[in-house]
Amino acid sequence: MDDRGGKRRRLDGESGHQAAKLAAKFKPTIPRQWTVSVAVPTSIISDCTSREQMSVNAGRIARALAIFSIDEVVIFDDSPTDSRPPDADLDAFTGETDPAHFLEHILSYLETPPFMRKSLWPLHPNLRSQGLLPNLDMPHHPHKDEWLPYREGITVESKTKHGKGTQVDIGMNELVTISESIPPKTRLTLQLSEDGGNPQPVHPTAPRTDAGYPWGFTVRKCGSLSSVFTTSPYDDGYDVSIGTSERGVPISSAFPSFDTLDFSHLLVVFGGPRGLEYAAMNDGDLAEMNISQSRTKELFDHWVDALPYQGTRSIRTDEAMLIALTGLRRLWDSS
């Protein structure tokens, strides 16, 4: 208790930039352009009977994304189209009326650095169980006594000393100033200066592509399984796709070599309680292509079973993510 108090007093006596240099808890890997995306269906919360259960399930998904440094999560609706309410009230609780919106809301909230959540995420019924949500503790959620060359920040209305530029809260004891004029409540990624100069706004992916830091995940929402592929944010889409199913082949058989996989954008798709076949069955575009049931595997480059001969009748999607990503991680990380 005394040590923590003494450390806090020392930090309060230094500038935010100096204080941040006191510790480094995350070490960067090799800068990378390649990405790993994960897609999950809305039915992962279909068996939940309360807001609390839905929130906990979404939190488990977020933890898996954080643990494995996933760059993008895609939420796709796998429910029958005629069962979807035409106009859900997005200002009300949406876990039952629009589960895609609910999952997008919770995952985006959790990805946001805690110190700026109150500014960016107003009170909402979806967030009433936020006390049950986990701490992701990713590199862009740094502690005040931690040095990283990048920081997430949110612009504030405070005036700068010279009347030019913008004040930015980066979660430190002091605000920092950038030369650009940016409206309040705008989230930015900043690169800090080693010599104490003003931080510079950079592209949100710069910590990953320029320095090798995993830097959170983007959240994308799709109306169907097929649209996960057709609305990819990457110009050439996903060059390698993996579908997971208890009817797939073991990961060790699909990828017998322990060599890393050559890809630019990898996509791993998980099914809900009724599997990816259920998502394909409720996808009108796939129906026109006569892809359903056993042909669902044709959508993917690889069709894998993450845990053959499982000891339980069913595995939750969040459990499947932890199991599958542990087995697949060697495809992009040889350490």
C-alpha cells in the first residue's frame, strides 16, 4: 500500500510524457501488414435468457479477441430472415430485437480505452450490465505508469496555451497538444515524441504496421454469412478462409506442417449452437447458389474441427474460439 502511494506521488510530480516512460509492459513484435479476422454469428446469444447472460457471453468473445490479438471481428446474422424485426428501437435494449447491434455495441465499447468510454458511449440499456464485462487490458488500454510510443486519445474542448491546435486526453495526468484543429470527442491514434515534442496523429493501424504492436480490433456487422466475404474492407478480400465445424477435419490434418501460412488477410469463421450450416440455410444469396447443409464447407479454403472427440455434447462459441485459435495460431506466429 505504501509503495503504491509513493509511486503515485512521484508520477503526479512529473509530466505525463515523462511518467509514461517509467515502465514498458508490452513488447512489440515484427511490424506487419497482414491481418487476422474472426467472424461470429448472432446466435451466440440466442440461448441466453437475460441481459446479464448476453453481456457475459459478449465479454467472453471480446476476451478471446484480445488474447489472440485479432485485428477484426465480424458479426453476421444467422437467423431466419422472416424472424428478424423490421425496425428495432436502437435506443432500447437490443439483445433480443437486434442481436447484431447488441454485440456490435458491447464489443465496440470494450475495445474502447476505458478512460474515454464515458465520452464516446452515452448511457444505454445495452450497457446496464457493464459491471459484468471483463477488462481486456490490451496495449492501447495502457496504464498511467506505462510507456508506449503510441497512445489512443480523445480530443477535448480545452483551449491550448497558444490558442492553436487541439488538446487531447491520452489517459495521463496531463493533456497533450497536437497542432491540428480537430472537433471535440474525436478518437485519435497518436505517436508520442521521444524528445518531448507534440504528439502526431497517425493512422489507427500504424502501431501494428509500423511498430508491431497489436492495437485493438475493428468491429463490422453483416446481414448474412455470405456478406462477411462480399463486404470485406480489404481491396482483394480475404485470401485465406477457415470455417470451423464438428464435421470438419482436425487442424493437425488440415495443416500438417508447422510452417506459418502465407496470407495477407486471414478469416476464421465460427458457427453458433446449430453450426455454420444453419447460417448458410438462412442466407438467401447462398440459397441461390445451392450452397447449404453439407455444401457449406465449399465457402472456405479449409474446413476444420478444432476439438475432435470432444467430451461434451456441445461447445460454446467462445470456448471454440479459445480452442481453435490456440491450434491455428501457429499459422501466423512461429514463436
